[in-house]
Amino acid sequence: MSESRQCGSEISIEAVHRRLQEYIPPAPVPLAAGRTFRAAAVLIPLVCAQGRWHLLYTRRTDSVQSHKGQVSFPGGATEAEDASREDTALRETYEEIGIDRQDIEVLGCLWDMPTITGFVITPVIGQVTWPVELRLAADEVSRVFLVPLAWLADPDNREELELTLPDGRHEKVIYFKLYDGEKIWGATARITLNFLRVIGLS
């Protein structure tokens, strides 16, 4: 574990790690029959900046194959050479924004989450050494930005809508208000909220 244990007053790294180890994941969401899902992983980068915790997000370019122009965590599909979902998240983070795995302390994972775009995502939580040099993959990532954990945890900054999917299932869609001109919604917002709930901030 790194030396940066406390940052602001929200929560300590020890508490994040402990709660990730202790939580009981919900029952798996049934996958839609007849569909093929691809395994994927994202990194939830926890950053101590300006004396308080932030999460790091990326905005994808309009030229990527999926989720064009959307806000997301660094990550992507699992490849044959990946030894684990954690390995996928760390590899993709390095490829997309240039943060080396030696600058990331993995704290744990959340439960797998299927998406309507055909992925089953494993969210991996990691504390990132900060500041760190970023090198963006120009064809995949248009920008990187930080959002304070306290802002994300404030329920006044988000709303939930319920949509009916084509197969008749109902799904809640979470939207965060604009922050730094960016909208966090969909799978990324759900992963963010799941993380906040597990660590006791929502």
C-alpha cells in the first residue's frame, strides 16, 4: 500500500480497501438470451489532487469503434494475453492515457456489469500516483479530467431515470450534472455510483 493514505476528509485508502474486501456483491444480472457478450475491464482511478480525492475520467474520441464521444473510465476488452481482469484494466490504462502499472495500486474490484452494447465489464479500483505524466492515445482519448469524490457523492448532482429496454426489462439510467462541461451517464455513471455505495459515500 502506498504512503498516501488520507486525502481530505471523505475517506482513507485503508477504508476503501477494507470496504472493497468486505462488501457482498449483488446477484449477477442475467445476460440477455441469444446475445454474445465480450469480457472487458475498466480502471476506476482514485487520485489525490489539491488536498482531496478525485476520480479520473476520459472522454473518448469520435473515431473509436464504440462509445464515441462518451465519458468513460480507461479500459477496454480483455485480450488473450491478459492474465486477469486487473491486467486488462492496467494494460488499457497504459495504452489509452500512458499511466504505467507501477504508478497504480490496485485496491480491489466491483462486481461484473453487463452493458447494452455487449460487454461484461469488471471495474477495478486503483489509487494512482499523482501528479503523473499522461500520454493520451490520440485516436482513442480526446481529454482526461478529474471530478471531486465529494461532488460525485452529493445526490443533488445526479438523477435517475427508468427506461424500458427492447426486451421489456426495466433499467435505471443515471445521469450526473455537467462537471467541467462533461456529462457522466450510462454504464460509467452506474459504475461510479456502485463504487460510492460500496465505500459508504452514497
